[in-house]
Amino acid sequence: MSVHSFDTSAVGPPKSLWSRVTARGSLARRLDWPLMLVPLLLCAVGALLVWSATRNRTELTGGDPQQFLYKHVVNTAIGVALAIGVVWIGHQRLRSLMPVLYTLALVLIGLVYTPLGATINGERAWLNLAPGLQIQPSEFIKVTIILGMAVLLSAKVDAGDREHPDHRTVVQALALAALPVAVVGDLGQVMVCVVIILGVLLASGAANRWVFGLIVTGAAGAVAVWLFGLLDEYQLNRFAAFANPALDPSGVGYNTNQARIAIGSGGLFGTGLFEGSQTTGQFVPEQQTDFIFTVAGEELGFVGGSLILLLLAVLLWRACRIAREATDLYSTIIAAGIVAWFAFQSFENIGMSLGIMPVAGLPLPFVSYGGSSMFAVWIAIGMLQSVRIQRPLSA
Amino acid sequence: MSNIPETGRTSRVTIRLIAIQILVFSLILTLGGRLWFLQIRNGDEYQEEAAGNHVQQVVQPAPRGTLYDARGVPLADTETRLVVSASRTELMKMRDDGEAVLGRVAEVLGMTGEEVAHKVRLCNNETPQPCWNGSPYQPIPITDEATTQQALTIRERGEDFPGITAEPAAVRRYPAPYKANTAQVLGYLSPVTDEEVQKAKDTDSPLLRSDQVGRSGLERSYDTQLRGDAGVLRYEVDKLGRVLGMADSDEPVAGSSVVTSIDSRVQAVAEYQLNQAMETARKETDSITGRPYEADSGAVVVMESKTGRIVAMASQPDYDPNAWVGGIDAEQYAELTGENSNYPLLNRAIQGQAAPGSIFKVVSSMGAVNAGYPFDDTYSCSSSYSLGSHSFANFESTGHGPITLGKALEVSCNTVFYRLGHTEWRKDGGSKVKPGEADEHLYKAAKDFGLSKKTGIDLPNEVTGRIPDRQWKQDYWEANKDSWCKQAKAAKKTGDEQKDYVAKLARENCETGMQLRAGDSIIYAIGQGDILVTPIQMATGYAAISNGGTLYDPTVGKAIISPDGREVETIEPTAHGKLPASKKTVSQIDQALQDVATRGTASWRFTTWPHDEIPIHAKTGTAQVYGKQTTSWLATYTDDYTIVMTISQAGTGSGASGPAVRNLYDAIYGVEEDGSIDRKKALLPKPEKDLPRISPTGTVQAERTDPKLVKFWREAEFS
């Protein structure tokens, strides 16, 4: 074993495998098990919802109603494997790998604009790697930004040179984050990235003026985008429909309206899995990905919807705790960045299904169908676990 | 700077991390609150919306009830035809929107591809007829006249015709037994309009977009009973309209059947004889105008005297009710509703109104008796009656000396009634008296006789006619004075005021049109002038004379029979009033009318009639109409039946209508040319009291007569 955090358990006479695994201070003991279990539960719920949303869509499944169920489970398995891999490598070692990862991510985003790229639902955000294998590089941007900014912002502080990141470092970090964000054309992903950058800056202890500056810039940017028509028409329409879904119930507002009907009709206990008429009737678009929460709302009701919210709350609580208990700024920033990411992406995704947020194509972590997203969030779980494992044992 | 020993981190970062945590949890709480709001607080509302989203209804029409005649012979029934329909939702799933399939259908049916495509396209503002006006989820009929061979081809090669069905379906049919088409009485059906659907939405009998509704006649007045309840198949569909499964569905409930009092045999004779009488009149020359009679329209009513039930009712011109079946094209529709065809859709027995002429004299007689003129006193029947410089002549200017009212009816003496009308007018206060302040006995009697109001027959759109009393004069003047005065003013300017009769009349009407003038009352007494009556009103009144004084609501419907034949709801005769005359007066009039038939104005038509066995009563009428030929009226009755016939622009009552009425009585009672009665040949010597027999399986049993016998009477030309 080359993972340095194993060192403490390697002392003493050889022990049985079981006692080694369960020994005080062992990897198994030091893992945050709720933080493993909760994402797995979310993935399981997600698998059922994805199954329900797709089993009638022969045009997607090609006749096999369970196709998406299987794929979701496989994606989860790959995701867990990726998380274990990250734990194995350890987030500290990723510091040195950062330039490589960052460059790779930039290349992938760039490739989207080559003939390899593909447009789905109006967003040019996909890469055709092989027939049937598409990835969405923007999903991995979020990990890259967190990692890159954490490396830059924490370098001087963790070395004990400074108490807080200096202005120059902050500028460097912002520039590093801004480059991929600028390239990503996907509105939803840009929104998440901005929130992540904000979370990272907050956690890094950067001066208040940077934090407020970013907020003001973000707001001004949003206004500018609105005024100067930098958004495509479909993106504007989504926002208009968010503001007033009754505006055009058969057109733009149709999707948000149908999503709300689906959730609202679920009532306390829901119609039961596979029994939702809105889901079976495919009245809500993109129901296995962006609008997955509507399946939960309709078929599992308030109880099911609250369960998902509760699981997300537990997940975020664990992640917050890990951020607070991290021993160095690098780890703190990583954990806090992931908190910002998960929290905002979940809020935006569920919020748009509930009609309190504008429609932007973002998956619900662990629940929505989609390989790229699944892999990215499990990598994040791996990083959180790595931060947690590295923490000194409490007395 | 206060480092936390364990993490070696500044308080700024710690505080910010706590802030992040608080922010994160408030976001989650926000979502939870919103979820509660949508699902728990407003859940019901959204559940309703979701339900409306995914259920599509397909209507299964209920079989419409049958209209039977009094002996159980169907007058309107449903016929099974092979209907080829297309399912639009199925066609739309195909890559070419079903074009290829429709092309093959057209080939099989021998239609052009365009014709078929037009039939299945959906109607909208830009799409001209033909197009489908119903629900797109409803199978759209392409033809209802497919042959068995065509239907078999489509069904056997089902794989070539996806979305196309060839199935038997019920279509309304008017079989016209014994050639009695009974058109205006039966009415017709046509597809329901959007407004009607909206209007009927919250009533007990909501309409569906696929419904056909009765537009006139019995089809309309008994529409709710005949229609039944359509079944609704509710499909759960997805966003694209694809069927996912079935929801709760309602089976169709067949409509009830209606047994009418129409005897289709008598009806057939009545229709033929009316038409015959009109054609005969057209061959005769009117001595007044010197032209052949127009005989443009006519009506005949055969009513049971003691119940008010209609045995036959014919109106000319008529039409083939089957023209409406399966949709009517624009050309046919124009023909049925146009002026050139003289409005064959009108049922002139209840919608035609004309001055009654002398058949009104029974009403004047009743009024006179009520005003204090004894029936058996004598009244001068001079050859003419003068009012100022104007002289009102008797018919053919013959006088009869002093006669009773009975004799005045028998010989149809005008001057007796002129004098009565004039005297009463003076007694009431002449032209100065205000409406409501005079007794107006002659006018009151007419209203009590049932004139100027609907008889209440169970057929739609009956008209009221009018009685031109002082109130009517006043109202009519109020409504028209502006245009009259304008006309008079214009005439005065141009100076043709004195020359032009119309201009003169306009001025007179403008200035004194509200007054009931002496002349008005004089001609009113013999049923001329502004008075208008309908044949059904006169039939109702004469039937009352026959039955001793009771005015019955005329009815065509006799019983309503549930689809299974178990429940029979009889429509009992109901009276709406009494004649304005004592029993004695009624019997005196009754005697006088018998004298009319035996030795009076109608007697020449009944010379060979077996008066002893079947006493017949009659009153003739010949009403003048300004600018037109005279209207022929003949009101007659026996103990059991009342027959009133009228023909517009056809000459005298006994002349034009006499033979037809006589032939009708012959057919009903089986009276031969020589006056002998052959019971075996009689179509209906006694009114049909019983309802048709209903078999244990619930079907109404028809009691049919040899069509040859009906043909014999239809085409009989005695007298």
C-alpha cells in the first residue's frame, strides 16, 4: 500500500485481514461511511426513477425497458470505482497532477467545438468519443476548477507564508477558473461554476472585497447578458417561462407547467412507482435527466421528494463537516468547493422542477441519468473521503 | 489572529464555512417548503390538471330510438350500413401521415385520393368543407355506403390498411311506409354545433361533438328521449396522443322509441290527396284573375276529435327526409331552404298562417251568441251590406232573406256576419275606444277558440296566427308607424299621394292606423282582413265542436317506450280549454255544420255520402288575400275525426279541397263510390286506441296492411 494515510495501521504485528480492515485508524474506520452510503442511496432511488421515466420511451431505450436502469447502475459502479481510485491516489497527490488535469479538461472542452462535438437540446456540450459513448466535458470542469483554485490559493497559506491568499494569488486563481468557464457555452454549467468560484473564494479566506466583487460582477454580468442579448433565444425563453409559466402554456411555458403539474399531482404519498400519468404519458421533457425530480414528486409524492431532500441534506452536512475539520487550507477549499457545487446544482435542478428557478440543463447529483455527471460527482465524493481520511484522529 | 489549534485555520475561514453551511441548509429548506406548497397545499388542483392531461375520450354513439306509427310501423329507424372510417391518430403515426393508406382506401372505394383526404382533414378556419368537424380522436367516416365487397377487402387486407376500419354502423333512415314520407312531421337530424355543445354542457342531457340532433319535427321535440346516452371510452394517452391504456368508460344507452298517433296509411292517402288537389287546381282557371290557380302550398290535418291526437298531417311542398341522412351538400340544402322551392321544410299545418274566410264563421257565431244574439233569432241575409259609400257584397251577391245563425252558417251568408261585426263594433265604442275598455265579444270568442296562440302541439316552431283586435291594432301601429309615416311623407313630397293606393294607405295608417275601423270589424266577422290562423288551430277548434266543447292539445307522440320495451309511458290527451260557447250553442252549431254537408255549401261533395251511418259536418271557406288568388279552406268532422285542409291560391273551399277531403273520409271509413260502406276496405273506421304490441324481447310489433289497399285509396278519384 502506498497511500500514506495507511501508515498508522501498518505498525505492530501482522493481523488478520478483518482485524486489519476494522482496526482503529484503518482506512475502513476512517472513511466517512454516511458519505458513502447516502450517495449510494441517492443512486438507488435515481435508478428507480430513471427506470420509471424511460421504460416507455422505446425511441430512447430501443425496446428494452430496463436499459436505462442497467446503464444507471453501471454508471454508479464506475463512479464508485472512480471514487475509490481518487481515495487511493489521495487528494494531496492531485496537487502535482493539477496542471495535467487542467490542460486535459481544457482540451476536452475545446474539442466540443470541433466536428467531434455534438449538440443535444440546444446545448453544444457533448463529445462523441465513440458510437454510443458521449461525454460532457463541462461536468469535469467543476472538479478541475475546484482543484486548480485550491492548489493556487492554498499554496502560500499552507506553506505558512501568509495567513490569507494575497491579491495576486486570487487574481491568478480567478484567471485559472475563468478560462474554462469562458469556453463552456452551457448556461447551467456556467452558473454552477460561478457559485463554485464564490464558495472557493469564501473558504480560501480571500479578502472580503474579492467575494463582494465577484458577487457584484456576477450580478452585473447577468444584467449585461440580458441587456445585450448575449444569450440565445431559447435560453431567454426559458427564463421568460420561469418568470411567467402561463405566458405560453403550449410553447415555452409548457415544460415548466407540466413539471409542476407532475409534482403537484403527487400529493402526500404519490401515485406509486410506474403509476404516474404525467410520467407514463411523457408530458414532462428530459425526465430521466434534468426533470428527474418530477418523477419522484409524482410517483413517490411528498414523502419520496422529502426523502431525496433529506439524503441531500445529510450528504451536504457531512461535506460541510469535512470542510470544517480539514487540517489544511487546500483540503478545506476542496471540500467547501464541492459543498458549493452540490448544493447549488441540487437547488437549481430541483428548484426548476418546482418552478422557483429558471430552466437550465443541470442534472441532479447521483439521481439523474448521465455518465459524465455521475463520474464527476463520485470523483468529488472520493476527494471528500480523501480529505476526511487525511484528517488526524480525534482524541 | 486566532488560530484554531486543531485545524490551524483562521476564524475568518471558520466563520465563512459556517455561513456556507447555513446558506446550504436554507436552500434545502426552501425546496422542502416549496415541495409542501405544491404537493400538499395545492395538490388537488394539480391532480385535476394531470387528470385532464392524459385522458382522451372516444364517443360511442347511442342507437337512436325509433319513431313508430300508431300500428307499430317504423316511420324513422336506424339502418345498419357499412361505414369505412379512418383513425387519425393511427394515420398521423405513419411516416407519410397515412397518405399511402388513404390512397389505397380511395382505390378500393372508387373515390379519388383528394376526396378521401378532404374527408379526413380537420376543420379549421381556413379549411373549407368537406372536412371533419368532430374530435380528432373519433374515427372519421370516409363513406357510409361501402359495399360488402369493399368492406371485406379492407378487413381481409388489414396489414395494407392500418388505422382503417370497415364496420357496420347505425344510420338514420326514413322508410316512408306506404309511400307516406311524413317529412315535416318527422323532421330531420343534423350534426350538433359548437354552441349547442357549450350550452348543453351543464344540463341533464349534455351533447357530444359527434352527436346528431333533431332539427325539426318529432326528431326535435322528442330529441332527448330518442337520443339516449352516448357511451364514452376513455383512453389514457401520452403527450403524443398514443394510447397507453383504458380508464373508466361508460357504455352507450340506447334511446327510447316514440309511438306516434300517425297512421301511416291515412298519412299516405292524405299526402297523395293533398298533392292531387293542388295539381288539379293548377289545371283550373281562376275566374277572378283569369290565370290558372297557383296552388303554391297546402296542408291537411287529420285529428282524432275526442283526443286531439294527430292521425295524419301533410304539408306541401314537401321533401324527402332521407336527403338529410349522411350529411347534406350545399346544393341540396339551398334547394330545401330556398325561395324557389317555396320552403318545403315548413310544416304548413302548424307554420302556415292565412285568413280563415268563412270557416271562421263558427267563431263569429259563438261570439254573437255571447254578445246576446240568440242563435235561433233571424238576421237579415241581404245581398250586400253598406258602410258609407262602400258596399260589402254577399257571396255571388245572393240574398236569403231573414235567417237564423244556423242557416247563415249553412249557406255561408256574409251579410248576416257583416252586420253583426259592425253592430258589435259600434256597441264597443267604435274606433275611439281604447284597447281593453271594450267587450269585443267577437274577438274574445276567437281567442277563447284558441286563435292567436299556440295550440301546444308537440312539434317545434308552431306559429300563433293573430286576432286583429284593438290591442293588436295599437301594438301593430306602434311597431310600424315610423316606416308608414316616412313613406307617407316621401309620397307627399313627390306628389303622388293622391294617385298611389299604397301611398294613400301609408298616410292613413300613419295617422289613424291605431284605430280599429268599422270596415276592419265587418270583414273580420267573416274571417277576412288582418286575421291569421293555422290549420292546426282550426282543426283543434272544430274537433272541440265535434266532441262537445273541449279543446285538446294536439299531439303526435302517443307513447314513449324504453329501449328494452319494458317501460311504456303513455302521453295522455290533455285539454287546454273549452269552447267559448254553451253546450246548447255547440250542438246548434254542430247541427248547422251537418246541414252544410247535407244541403249547404259543401253538400255537392257529399251527395253519395252515407250521412245516416256516418254523420259528417263541414264548413267551407274561401279567403281573399290582397294581391293573390283565394285561399281554399275546408273544415270537416265526424264523431271520431276532424279533417281540415287548406290550399293557398286554389279557389273555393269545397271546390279545391272538397274532393281530397271526401277521398280521405272514404279511405278512413271504407266508403265506396256509390256510398256503400265496405268495412274490409276501411283503413281506420275507429281511432286506434291501443298501442302496438311489444314482443317479450322488447321489439315493437308492426301491424301492416296490404299496400295494395293503401294504394287503392291513395289513388282513388271519386266525387
